[in-house]
Amino acid sequence: MTPDYSLLLPGTNSKVRATVLLHHLHGAMDAGHAGRGLIEHLVDTLPAKTVATFNSDLLIDFRSHRPWLRFEDWHFSDLEMPEIKLDLLSDDNDTNFLVLHGPEPDARWNAFVQTVLDLARTMGVKQIVGVAGMPAGVPHTRPTPVHMHGSNPKSLPQQPRMQGEMTIPAGMDQLLEYTLGEAGFDSLGIIAAVPYYLAEGDYPPAAAAIMQAVVSQTGLALPVGDVEAAATVTLGQINQMVDQASEAKVIVEMLEKNFDEAKPDAIIETKPEPLPTADELGARLEEFLERSDRLSRGLQLKNLDRDFEKNSNSGLSSLRETPYERRDIDPMRPKRRPRHRKDVEED
């Protein structure tokens, strides 16, 4: 059957070939922006070209995913529309792989999944890998636990047996994993446990842990060093804040105790990596920050993070006040008021 590419804009290059497809579509759960941060880092760092772009007018609700305008010198100088793209990247060994990224579609989910499936088949994809962060009761002072799930149990590493079952609301990444797995692809999901008190900000240790797992499962040669450098700096900042808040120290110590008692049966750790030298760390961090500058679009997003009280005396609150930029800007939209109501109190 001929693939239906009606959801795609003109210019799709279906002749490219790659055996691995990584995906993360933001909008659902992604604690610490682990999945989105990893994908954006790869797209910014490695040689990349767009091979397919989905038609945003058919898939995106622009009031949920508003376009971004750059404003300078009293005029709008640049426009960025929300788009879902399929990019072809080359790793450090010149091996091609695909990356599907952008916002979750707001409509036509079944048609979207079918289009991704058709593209994957046409381009020779064998393995599908989704990535995300998950809030958990783990301390930042321990290695980041990573868990995997997928359509082929034989491809998963040894990990604890899951007790019972649960029913969850699916995001697009989970729907892709299930549907493409049912269609015969080796479909895999990788999740990193992010300390719940740091889940709202960027948490590079989770992105680094996921990247190591992706390397292990796919054989791709990915630039782990930059993210590890950012993780090292982040953990140093968090430790300084914890040292200044006695209540926070108690919380972290309690989580450490629970974590240590759960080993080795309850978690899977990522392999420890040797720490970089001071010069290597500085160079990697500078490069990472330069690449991350594109995300800010000239806006000081960290000054807009109002989710937690700044004057709270809670140690947990002090932990939450992490100086990281917010990547998921949708929650900052003002709440909609009911229309045609004059008795609604002002915020």
C-alpha cells in the first residue's frame, strides 16, 4: 500500500536510510526536561538536516503551543512556529540516525502515528527509542536510576520484575512505542528517575544518564561529554543550596537512606564515568552553554519561573528554586477565564 504523506509539508526526503529513530514529543511527562534536553542537544550538536516536516496547521493548536516572536529595537525581528520535524543526524562515527521532535500533536493522533510508521518503514528503521524523565523519590546525591520498557523483552537489560500493573494516560511517545512495537519494530522506551524536588527545572544528570543508555542500546556514538559537564556543574549548585538549608538536608538524607536500602533489587544504575579535568570541564561547559543559548531566544526564562514561593522557609522549597531555564513554556500561559462572566475574580 502506498504511504499517505498528506500530513507532511512538501519536500519530504523519503530516500534517506537509518536503522535507529529517537523520538521525544514534548507536552506530556518529562521530569527535569531530560528527554527534550537530550534531543535538542543532539540536534544542536551533531550534523543534522530535516528530511520531513509535519503540517502544523493540521496538527497543532496554536493557542496551546503559541509561536515565539523575537522583539528587539521596537520591532519583531524573528518568528519561530511550533513544528514537528524528522531530522537525519550523523553520530561521531558518521552513522546516520533519525530524530523525531517537536510538540505533541493536538489532533489526528491516529493519522500521525500511521505517517511515522510509514516513514520508518520506508527509511529502513529497525529500532525505535523514546526518551523521557520521570519524577521519583530519589536523591540527587546518588547515580541516576534508568529503567527501560519495550516491545522486545529480550532486548531489555536485566532489571527488577515489575509488580502488578497500572493504567496510565498515554502521551504520543508511549503511543508510538506501543503501535510501532505491534507493527514489528524493536520499540524501546528509556526513562530516567529525576528527584521529585528538582523535576520542574532542567536536570542534566538525567539527560546524561539517558544518553548513556541510548548509546548502550543502539551502539550510536553520541556526545555524552557536554551533558555530563553540565550535570557536574548542576549537582555542585544543588549541593550548595542543600548545605544552606537544614530541612532540605534532612529530606535528602532520608531519600539517601531509602535509596541505599533498596539496592540492588529496586533500581538500575547507569555506569559511573570518570570525572573530567578542570580544563576539560570548563571547555565542555562553555560549549554546552553556547549551544543552549538558542533555547532562550533572548528571553530570561529563569526570571519567569514563579511556580514556587521564593520567600518560603521550607527546605524543600529552597531545593525547588533551581537556577535552570524553563524549556517547557506552555505552563506559563495565563489561565483562561470563563467568557461572558462579570463575577469572576481577578487574579
